[in-house]
Amino acid sequence: MGKLYLVPTPIGNLEDMTLRAIRILREADVILAEDTRTSGKLLQHFDISTPMQSHHMHNEHKTVDVLVKRMQSGETIALISDAGTPAISDPGFLLTRACVENGLEVDCLPGATAFVPALVNSGLPNDKFVFEGFLPVKKGRQTRLKFLAEETRTMVFYESPHKLLKTLGNFVEYFGEDRPVSISRELTKLYEETIRGTAEEVLKHYTEKPPKGEIVIVVGGKK
């Protein structure tokens, strides 16, 4: 029987790639990559010549059965996303679930993921927290925000730069203008920054300075 490895890759700084991750990617029979062009640059940097195959949100449900059969026949498969840990707001869950259901071994390596440093950097309570990922774009968004307005634990969200102002405006509306918010942007990269304040203050900041890059939002829970 083969095996599935979920291999985290750096979210920006290539020095965050682990020695074990490099070894696993070299030893695997095939690497499943969210974007083979993006991952190709990473593999080239670390001199990894393992064949790649595209595996993303638009094709993963069609390929799961075939991949399971390949592992059942003895192949070792490594799964990577464009950045961070697979299956955390990225492809990986469907294949992992199928492996578990079919008795195949799954091994997720520890490594880079954006929400952990953002949570710790925020200065907000992190003994208990909820990871929400991306909020619904349209359907269900209002319902989710109303529900989360009563959440007492620290909340962590992912957001794209062009939707950040809308989301911060929603937080002011549903959570209150004084709710503590911390935004970490471009983590591990050259222009990394963390902006902390009330929801209203952070909204004002990014209204005056439109954001760029990858964004993690950490919001204090209701007191």
C-alpha cells in the first residue's frame, strides 16, 4: 500500500521549507500541485525533480478515485498547495478523506501556515480560538456574521485585499466599531506588517492605504 503525504510549503520566505519536506518531495512517486507553474519554481529552487500533476479545486473531485487506486497499488503521493499547509482553505480535504475511508495512511508534515503567526502576533487571546477561513461571498454571509457576533473566542479569517474594506465594514456593523482587530499582511515576506486597533481604526487605516498581498484577520471575541 502506498501513502499520502500532505507537505506544507513556505508562505513567502523560502527559508521556512523544512528539511523533511524537501526529502519527502524528492522521494515521492508524484507531487500533486495546486498550480504546477508556481510549484515548479519552488521545486527547482530545492533541486527536486519528482514529476508533478495538477490537483486543484476544479479537478480534485474528479481525480480522487484514480489517485486512491494508485496509492493502493503502492505509489507514494505528496500533496502541496501554492503556499502553506494543504487542506487549510486549499485543496486536500477530499483526497485525505478518501484515503482515510480506504484505509490508506495519511501523514501531514508540520510546517508553514499563515493563521498561526497572525494569531500569535495579534496579542489577542489564543488559548481558545476559531478558524473561519474565508467568509461566504454572498449567500449566507449575513447569517454567518450575525452568528459570529456572539462568538466569545478569538476568530481568525482569511481575506483577499480587494474585499478587505467590505469585510472590515461588516465587522464594524455586526461586531461593533470598538471590537479589537489585528491584520497581518504579507507574512514572512519583505513588506510584512501587522496593524492592530479597533475595527473602526483598522478600517480607516486601510481606507487611506489600500492593502496588497495575502491577508489574515484576527478578531477578538465578544466580551
